[in-house]
Amino acid sequence: MVETLLEKPARNHGEMVTLEAIETPALILDATKLDRNIERLRQRLTNLGVQFRPHVKTAKSIDVARRLFAEGRGPITVSTLAEADYFAAAGFSDITYAVGLSPDKIARVRALVGEGVDLGVLIDSVEQAQALAEAAQGGGPMPAVLIEIDCDGHRGGLLPNDAAVVEIASILRLADIELRGVLTHAGESYACRNGIGLAEAAEGERAAAVAAAELLRRNGHAALVVSVGSTPTAHFARNLAGVTEVRAGVFMFFDLVMHGIGVCALDDIAVSVLATVIGHRPDKGWILIDAGWMAMSRDRGTQKHPVDQGYGLVCDIDGVPWPDLIVADASQEHGIIEARPGSGAPLPDLPIGSRVRILPNHACATGAQHESYQVVENGNRSVVATWPRMRGW
Amino acid sequence: MVETLLEKPARNHGEMVTLEAIETPALILDATKLDRNIERLRQRLTNLGVQFRPHVKTAKSIDVARRLFAEGRGPITVSTLAEADYFAAAGFSDITYAVGLSPDKIARVRALVGEGVDLGVLIDSVEQAQALAEAAQGGGPMPAVLIEIDCDGHRGGLLPNDAAVVEIASILRLADIELRGVLTHAGESYACRNGIGLAEAAEGERAAAVAAAELLRRNGHAALVVSVGSTPTAHFARNLAGVTEVRAGVFMFFDLVMHGIGVCALDDIAVSVLATVIGHRPDKGWILIDAGWMAMSRDRGTQKHPVDQGYGLVCDIDGVPWPDLIVADASQEHGIIEARPGSGAPLPDLPIGSRVRILPNHACATGAQHESYQVVENGNRSVVATWPRMRGW
């Protein structure tokens, strides 16, 4: 592990830097917590007897993906074809692109398959199946297909008993395109709080996917893959009978939304934004920092939670939270720290130049604002590596 | 103008590409509207007799800045030292860094001054002045200083009559550091709607800055620069007596927040996100597109406006809005288009693969999600240039 980390020197070209010295704002990743979060879900899914296909859209980092698969090819899930390109170039060759495929992206998908990537794509309409069938007519590489199933009315997908599920399968068979199976995502599980309803959401997700797979099989089609997943349901599923794989993304970092849903403790959150105090407004009870929404993202995912964390929960430089200190407001490059309304919590003494770490509402959104992770381990302040992130489409 | 644009070929290496063909999601910039927006504010400020120091944090692009200053060195305003580095490298040498200076950034600021940049920095405390004075002790390049004044309780800054304004000036004088003047920003003008209250906000901004400058002068200090600005107040100020310069950023692109505040027409908005339809849920009245919050940002700036635009207002590929069609919800790479609640507007016929353009709530936030602008002109669909954006700190 240490060797992996030391492959990439920290920012100042070799000399060890610390959280006191690096430039702010900066995205900090606690690799010890990352490894612990990965191990927790991996163990859980092993016990449930299903394969794990982590979603790398949260991290968008080869270095993080190597903590999931030290040398392997996946399996992984991606949310963009740019992610597929990036991870394929690093040797990941078992990839599911889990966003509905638009016809104009078929050429790019085929190029990836032609380069040897075992790529699964997602569709939920006859039109998409026909577009794939048309593309296949001239021969050449084609991706495998998963049919998106709607388990909770959250986003896209066909209902498990929709006749279009079978119609799509028939179109693909005629075109000699591999139908790999079905995929669903319990996005509504994010509306749960404190763990309540998550086991039921997981069972709903399982049941919908399995029902659609059985519909396909009754009609003479194979459905080798029955894919479900979200971080909340992956952590609360009791029974995954009939499911072959689970997807999850934010589980590796966790965040304040996941804490509010009841999936993790505050101490499990592996990412934070390091910031520096740049001013005070004692008349208003404000401490100003150099991390605004550009560093935190505009994600206000806890806004409707019983505990609204503003733009993030404030910790000291070692990551220990003040329970009622939040970034209450943000402009592009300014954050305003306040005591949580109603808490009456005193403001800590943080002179100009002091450093704090902010736990984010949503790790995927906050991560996307940064070019790299500054990696720490074992609660230390030393930055042991800088891991780049990719972006774009 | 055409020459400038053609300097950078569009995505496919020379061959003309169009909005029908480029990959989505993509950030589209209408250079004709950009130029019109720039000319509008430039003319207004010329009439008011003040200098214009545009804020380049909205665009983060040399190519956009070149529409403001075809060959010049500025003056510009920046929100990060990374912006200062980037624009300085392109020849912009008159720069104000308009975020409160933390002591650990002094070394980087001095390096920029040492490279020949006429750099102004912002402070609002005795501690920051003392940190600058300490840094100056050994000699070497130092930035000029502006004192941040609070005109509306929005963020940082000293009240115009605060004795600390004079104390800071005295500390700087003893250390032989140039006190350039005062700076304020009427951030609360964003709370106005339909233009109401903006002239008053502009007058409050002017009066606070002028009062602080007069306090300095009464105490024997110079205050050559009296800097005010926000896009709303810049467009509604009636009298800028005593002000020497105006700053504004989002004016160049505009967005739905500015439309809601009453500063621009929908047709003035120069940036949009091009997206492709990837699915339908007729049972729910949804059209799904491949632009989620990663492409739009999580900014919900119109959430509390009388007209809530969701994650953005939907236009056809030529940028003509459907008045009641919005991106009502978003996940990382999915947007859900719906009729505005209560409007009863019919959904347009948009088959899978159709292209739409989404006007953003907040141009600064949406722009930050993208690596480059795809530039169009004169209402045409041809992409005449790709302009990169910078990021980071």
C-alpha cells in the first residue's frame, strides 16, 4: 500500500508536505478510511454471495480504483464514455456504462469494444434497440446490452412487466447483439432517513430486477446479469436472491447525505475540503474561509434533512468535527462558517490563517470541483500522495 | 473578430462541426451575445465616467478576456491566484485579487508582483495588514492593498466608519506598502427581483465606498481607487460620483438568476448546455437528457425566485426557449425535463437523439463544470471555435 502511495509524490516535488503547508482550498482524501469503507462493503457483498461492480463516477481516479482492484480489470461501472476511455486506458476492461445510450454515442461505444473492452450499455426503449440493430448491420464490434428497469419511479427504465422488455430482447436477438441482462437503481433510497425504509428499498430493487429477468427468461431470452445497486441499498439489503451483481459508488468516500440517510458515521467520511480562515465578522457570528461553492460544489443535499449541514460540517485540521459548526453560506470563493441555527454553539477561536476541514454534503459533487486528491493516512497531517482526477464527457 | 475565432479549430481538427454533431453534454457560448453584453455594460460605464475592471472568474478563459481587451493588459478582477497566474501568463498585468488575503498566500502574491504584475490584494483586518507588514520587512516586491468595505452585510469587509480602516492604513504606511484604496461589493443585490431595489443597492454600494475613502483622506491617507461592483448594481447605478472603477463578472454571459433579478432578457443569455434526449417516461411526463448536475452544476439559484427554473430552462437546438419547459430534476449524468408545475404546457415532440439547449441558473457555476466553450455566432449551428477554460486554485 505504501509503495502505491509513494509512486506519486506530493505537491512540492518530493519533500513531504503537510496539511498546514499545502495551498487551499484542497480536496483531502483519507486513504485509511477509504480502504475501510471499501472493505466493509466488499465483505458484506461477499457474505450475500454477489459480485461487486463499483461505480467509479464518485472518484474518477485510477489511483482510487486501484484500491478497489489492485491489479485487476474491473468489473466497474461508469457514468460517462470519457470515464470508460480513461479507465480502459489504465487496463480496466470490464465496464458497464450505466446511463441510457443515445444513438450518437454508438460509434464511440463500438470503438471501445473494438479496443477489447467488454462493455455493457444501458437502454430502456425500442428506439434505442433499433438504433443498435441498425448500427450492427454492417458488422463490426458491438457492445453487450442491459435493459434498464425502473424499481421506484426515480428516473428512467421500464417497469418490470412492460412488454417492451421482451420486444427489446427480440430486436437485439434478430440483430445478433448480446442481451446481457437487466439493471436497476433504487434512486429513491436517497429519500430515506436514519436507515428507515432502506431494507425495504433494497428488497424492492431486488424484486424488480429479478421479475424483469424472469420475464425475459419466460420468453426464451437469457438474462445472465441481474444488476442492482445504490450505496444505501447495498448496505441494507438482507437478501439478494436472484441478483448477480451490486453497484455502488459513494460508499468509498461517504458524505453528509449518506450520514443523514443512516448509512455511515461521520467518522467514516473519507473526503474533506481543507480551507484557510480569511476573515471574521464578530458582529454577525461569522468566520470566513477561502472555500466557497467552487471548492464545495453547490450541492445542498442535506437541505431537506432533519439536520441541514449547509454547505458542509466544519472539522479541525485533523478532521475532528465541531458538531454544530457549519458552512452556512457560500459564494464562489468564500465560505461563511456559523454555529448551526438554534444550537447556541460558541464559535471556536480560529485566527486568520487557521486551517479547517469541511465534510461535504455530496462526495461526487465536491470531488468534481477539484483536479486532484491530497492523500493522507492514519490520521496524520502528512500528504503522502497527490492523485489526479479526470473529468469531462 | 473572425480571425480570433478561427485561431482555435473546433473539435474535429479543422472540419466545421455543428451543434447536431458535437458530443454532448457541451457548453455552448454564443459569441454574438457575448459581444453585445460586453458592449452594453462598457457603454453604460463610459457614460457614467468610470473605469471598467471586469471580473474574469465567470469565464476563466483567455479567449473570452480577449473580447474584453483585444490586446490590452486589463484591468481585470480575479477570484483566485490560479486565475491571476493564468491571465498574467497571457499578458494581463493589471489585476485585482478580490478575495480576502490569507497570510499563507502572501508569498505567491509577491512572486506575481516580482514578475511584473500590478497586483492589488484585498484585506479587511489589522491582522492581515500586520502579516503584510511583516512580509515586507526583508524588502522585495509587495502588492498594493485595497481595504474591503461592507456595504450591505453580505460577506466580509469593514463598515465604512470603522476605525480599523484607518488603523490598517497606518500599518501599511509604516511598512511602506501601497494603500491603493477601497473596494466593496453589493452582494445583497442578488436578493432583488425584477429590477426593484437595484438602483438603491447601487447607491448604497457607492455611498459606502466613498465614505470609507473619505475617512481615509480625512486621516491623511490616499485612496486613489474607489472600486464598486456587481452585475446588478453596475446595470442600475444612476450616479457613480466618487467611484473610480466598477467590477462585474456575470454580465458577459448572463443567466436565469440575472433574468429573475431583472438585469437581462432571456435572449441575452450567451451560455447554454447542449444535451441529447436519452429517454422518455410518458407515464410521468418526463423527457430524459444526458445533461445532469455534472453538466449544469448543482446551482439552484432560482429556487426562491417567483419563477423557479429548476436546473435550467429548455430551448431548442437554436436556443429558442419553450417558456414552460424546465430541467425539473437532475442526477449526476441525467436531467429530467418536465413542464413547469402548474403550467399545463404540453411536452414537445423530442425523440431519442434530439438535441436541446439548457439555459443555466448561474453561468459561473455551470461554466465551472466544463473544460471548454464550443463557440457559435449569429444564431448559426456551426461551431466556429473551441475555447479552453482554466480551473483550480
